[in-house]
Amino acid sequence: MQTLTGTYINLRALEPEDLEFLFQMENNELFWEVSHTQAPFSKFLLKQYLENSHLDIYEAKQLRLVIEEKSTGEPVGMIDLFDFNPQHKRAGVGILVHPDSQHKGLASKALELLIKYCFTHLQLHQLYANITDDNHNSLHLFQKHNFTQIGIKKDWTYHKGTYKNELLFQLINE
């Protein structure tokens, strides 16, 4: 699909071969705060998730795509649509890039492709993102792609003994 293909990356569906990568990403404690994970995932559970990843976004209300580097064919991250609501034509966006592949612009390229896909193929009216106020990389990423801060949830996330504000960002398809 051309919409999900960029110059340097592809966004693609999950494959059974992604089990090890998914296991590494989901069990990386650096990501647990943003993914709201509290305990490790087993390979058995992730294998079941992969077996059901073929479900249509309209049925599952979510979509996870692998960010794949074109030059190597290797997965470098994941970008998700969640809380997909076809009635109101909106979805939330989340993105994780493996620590070894961060700061290379891959998240930006992935978000650009996902936005185009959502507004063209899914005909969504809006996308939103929830970002803690200390996650400067994500704040910069979403602002760069014209997401606008529309709200703040005070003391919304508790992590390592501290409450953090969560900022709500929105991008409307004009």
C-alpha cells in the first residue's frame, strides 16, 4: 500500500515473525510508563495477540502497525491507533521506537504516514494523543505534525512516586 510506504520506512501489519520484537518492546520497562504496563507480557500471550492481529480495525477498534526500516527490512518500532470510533471518526495515536533507533526521525516519518492513512483511507475527522508534560520528545513530535494542545489532565499519571500532568493533543482533518 503506497500510503504506508515512505522513502525510509514502511508501516506494515504485524506478522508471526514479529513475536521476538514485540516481546522486547512490550517488556522494555522504559516504555511501561507510556503504555501503562505494570507487569511483563509472556511470549504465549503475545503469540495469542499476534494470532488475533488480523482483525479489522472496525471490529478490534485498534490497529497496530510495525515501523520497518526500508533499507534493512528490520522492525524499529510500532505505531498504534486505539479507541477507534468510526461513528465520531476519531482515534488515539501512540508510538514506540526501539531505543537503538530513536533520534533518527523515524517516529516523525511514521506519524506522517499514519496521519495520511487515517485521513485518506479511514476518512477520520480527528486524531488525538495523550502525552505527559515531561515527555519532551513526544511533545515535539506531535506539535511538529500540527497537533494542538487542547487540554490538561492534572496529576493524571502516577509513576515512580510522582504524579504527572497529561496533555491532550488533537489534530483535526480540515
